[in-house]
Amino acid sequence: MAKQLGATHVVAERAEPGADLAREILDGIGADCVLECVGTEESMEQAFNVARDGGLVGYVGVPHDVELPIRRMFGSNISVHGGVGQVRVYLPELLDDVWA
């Protein structure tokens, strides 16, 4: 579905291999912005591993058992923004897409 919406690359690998592949695709620099949507410690760590220095990590929903790497954020000037995902508002509209 990502490719149908215009994605040029899809990284299915997780953890360090996934972050390494994403950075390779991005010429070793990393991404300007990364959106973390799973809410686990591992997915947040991967998001930070993909973000470039000066980049932004965004999250949707409530992360579970996640501690932000404050020293790394400070040292690499990575910002974090996020908030509650209004799932119930969009659920009726998106449910058929999810099931498909």
C-alpha cells in the first residue's frame, strides 16, 4: 500500500538492520523526519536510529514502556513531537481500508 501511495522504498527489516538499511537509502545521512506509530521501546529506538542529526521524531498515540534518550536528543539536536491519535474519530472511515 505504501508504494501505491508513492513510497519509493519500503524497509521491512526491524531494529539495527532496518535502521542501517534506511540510512543507506538516505545516503548515510538519515531522515529529516521519522514517524513512529507502533508505540514500543524497540520502534522508538529504531526511529531515533534513522533520524539524522537535527532531525525530528514524531509519534502518534501512547508509547508503551518508552524512555526518551535525552542525552542523545541533546547531543544530536533531535526533536520529538507527538500526541494522542484520535482513532475513534477516523475509525469508521478507515476500518474498511484496514480490513482490505
